[in-house]
Amino acid sequence: MISPLDVLQWGFTGWVTWSCLAYLKSGEIKQDYEIFRGHSSIEWAKVIFSAIGVLMVTITIGVTLYSVGPSILRWSWLMLLQSPKDKTPVTNLNLAGANIPYFGIFFLLMLFLNLPRLARREEEMFREGTKDWRDAVPRSLKFGLLHCVVGVPLGFGLCLAIPGMWFTRQYFQGGVDKATLYHAVNNMLIVGLLVIVMILGKI
């Protein structure tokens, strides 16, 4: 039986796919990928290892809150659309296409190419204009909680304030471009891991 959640996920997948393909066709990808140019190997090592560290801390705290925290931290509004028999954990709507057999790997690869564009949008929205750390805290919380709009459980949404604060530190040091670089690499690690897991699952 098809639930309202299934319909929403398919619709959202269609919209994300169209948006990603339109972006790739536009040729704007060349401009967005400029953030990856001109960095030394030492700078790249710093970007990648710090991204891995922040990602591990965020996941560890998020999983802990989800597992042993109050039930409210496991809540997502997508649960309201699930059928009574559906016990599958809700997920980020942006990644719903990854669950479609065969199409899922193509979807994630396409999304991967779009990550610098999406990271820049969020950095312009949440980091640009940040005055100081006192200003950064509520902005980072808003950044994390915004992900709850696409179905991320509340506990994980709160935890996303952690990378939000890390991206803010980069913004203070190098503006939107540097924050976008760190943000894009962080998201690329996540999607890259999902692609690897899916490919291994097909072997």
C-alpha cells in the first residue's frame, strides 16, 4: 500500500533530480568549483581531516541522542505521513532518491556534483553577515533545525549546529568562499560514503 510519505518522497526526488540536472546543464558548475582551486596539499589535508573529525563528532552525538535521549529527539514530521505498518526510519527528503533500486546510485552521483552549489546557498543564508560568536550561535541552531524541514529528526537537527559553528569559524577566517569549501567537502564525504555503501551492497 502506498502511503502519503511514499508520494512525498517520490515527488521530492523528482524535484531534486530536475533541479540537479538543470544546474549541470546550465554550466554554472565551473564557477562553483572554483572554490577547490589554488590550495596546497597541506591546506587540503587540513580541510579533509577537520571535516572527518567534525563529521565523526556530529554523528556520534547525534546517534547517542537518537538512541538514549528523550523520544522527542527521534521525532520527525514525516512520521505523520507514515502508514501505521511502516516502521522504516524516516530520512532526509533530499536523499530519498537514494533508496530507489539502480536509480539510487545515479541520483547520489548527480547530487554529489551539485553539493558545492547547495553548500554556497546555505553559507550565504546562514553565515554571510555573521558579526561575532554571539551572533553565530543562534544562526548555527537555525542552520541545524532547518534540516528538520526535510525530515531530519529533531536530535540530529540540533547536532547539525556543530558543523554550523565550524563553518562559521571558516567564514570568520576567509568569508563565504572558505566556509563553502569546508561545507562542500563535509557534504561530499557524506554522499561519497553513501555511494560506497550502496555499491558494496550491490556486489
